[in-house]
Amino acid sequence: MVSAFRTVEKILAGPGSVEQLAEEIKRLGSERTLLVTDKGLKEAGVVDVVCNVMEKAGVKYCIYDRVEPEPEARLVNLAVKVGKDFGASSVVGLGGGSSMDVAKAVAVMITNEGSIEDYFGMEKIRKPGLPVIAVPTTAGTGSEVTSISVLMDPSDGVKKGVVSSFMYAKVAILDPTLTLNLPPRLTALTGLDALVHAIESFTGVNANPITDALNAKAIELIAANIRKAVFSGHDLPARDAMLTASCMAGMAFSNTQNGLDHALALAIGSRYHLPHGLSTAILLPWVMAYNLPANLDKFVRIAHIVRKPIERTDVRGAARVAVDWVKELLEDLNIPFTLSRYGVRKEDFALLAQQALAAKRLIDNNPRRPSEEEVVNLLEEAY
């Protein structure tokens, strides 16, 4: 099978790497940039850190800080006008996945016609966008190295993706000092989202040796560091490792796509307004158990990667250790993994299954091809 691998042109990593932001903006031929972020980071002083770097180097900037969690497409269209009016020739995305997704979408919509809603789907963007520098402040989405922007479609209230090779940032800057003040709960949910990315990409049908290497290391790093990052938030090496893991998983799944977990999480998150990381985390052990028979070897490898003792002799039993490990991790992080705890209603299961199965780019990578009845049964088990 022919496989391809693409990612961003340059990744700067390590404590203090954000100090090179202005240099990178200028290297890309820009001196006027649109900074896309959210009000929370402005209030926390993170935006000021970044702005000071640009001011010292003489880079002119305009701030768009209206990004919200689970952003709607309208935010992109509003930011495009701000960027055009300012005459921006580059875009900086600072924040979690929402800010980086909006930034990437804004960059392509400044150079393409219409509105972002016109481009939901695969490879519909016609022209390259403005160069993007992505600066994550959470370790979870991997959006700094992906070719997708996930937004709420106002026409039906469902989260959808704009996927295009033109969506890749030019530079990703991974500075763990920007993540040190992330609250424990958010640290857990974003870290678990990165774990879901790595597991779905690792076990999916589109996996290849390159993505396997990235995902295996990402799983290993998350297993060794997520508890430290959550319970001892100023552990800089742990924060650095989580940011690296998130990036590696993002590099991988951008080339393979995710699977049934993300398809269901998008449907559930849209309908019940649950944070994306929470939706994916709740579903992870149940989707893994469903997919287990379709890729036993990979699940056994996960158990080995996270250093769980495998006392059972049969392959299925060994693979099941990976599922048990995820349940233990969720319990340690105080994340209940039953849908009933979050108000999900049984009467919605059929609709949620239909919406999940409509996410073809995700379902096509899932190791097991689900039917609507099987998805409903999975939701029943997770209830």
C-alpha cells in the first residue's frame, strides 16, 4: 500500500522557544501579523508575553481574541475581516486547539473566496493561505501540526472539519513554559485527547511505519508524564514531554485520521456541549474494546508500551490489558467514563450513531467497520 507523510516545515521546541517568534515571522517575509487567541489567555498574561516578543523586534500586530471553546464558523469570518482590514501578511495562532484551528482557517480564508462553511470536507481549499505560526498553550489537540480545522457548522449545529494540505502551519513553537499554569482538569482532558489521537492513529487502517513510530512514542510519553503534569503542574520536564507527545500524535493522525471515538465525540460534543477532550476520554475504553478484535497485535503493543505486566497467555487477554490500563488512568485522573454521568440520553443514541457514521474520513480509518446497530450497542455499554 502506498502511503504519504506530510507535516509542518519547522518545529521549534523547548523552554523559551517562544522568544524566537518574531524572528520566524520575519523569516516568512511578514512584518504585520494577526494574533488569534482567546480572552482567557489575555487575562492570564500569556498574550502579553507573546506581544512583548513581537514589539521588541518591531513586528506590528493586531489581536483577535474572540475565540471561544468549540468555535463556530462565524468566528473565522469575523477574524478574516479584522485581518484584511489590518493588512496582515501572516497569522499567529496562540492557545489551545480552538485558537489554532481558527487561526489556520482565517489564514486560508484571507486568500480564498466565500466563507469557511463552503470548505467543510476534504481538500476543497483552492489557494494557499497566509503563513501561520502555531503556538500551543495546551498539550492535547496537536493542532499546531495538523491540516484540519474543526468548527461548528451553524446550519446543523454539528462540528465538522475543513481538511486541506494548505492548512498546515509553516512553524510550530512548542514552549512548555506557556503551559505551566494550565489547571489540573484541563491538563487532564487535553492530555487524554492527545492519547486518543495516538491510539486511534496507531490502531487505524491507515497507519504506517512512520506514524507508528510517532504514535508509540507519544503513548509512551503520555503514560509516563500525564499524572505528573496533572498533579504537579509546575513540573517543567513533564509539561515538556506532554507537549512533545501531543505534537507527535498530531503529526501522525494528520496523516492517518482518527476513528470511531472522534466521530462519536464530535456528535456527542455538538449535541451536549461537552468539551472535546472530555468526550473523547469518556468513549476511549469502550471504543478500544469494540475495536480490539480487529487489531489485536496493536493493542498488545500498547500494553507493552505503557509497561503493563501481561500475565495472560492468550493474545486477546494481552490486548485487553491496554483497555484496562486506560480505565485505570481515567480513574486516577477522576474522569468518570459512563455517558449517563454527563446527561447523555438513550433516546439520542440512534441519532448520535448516524451522525458518527456520517464522518466518513474518520470511520474509514477505524480498524473495525461499524454498523449503526453496533454503534448504538457500544453507546448502551458506555451508558
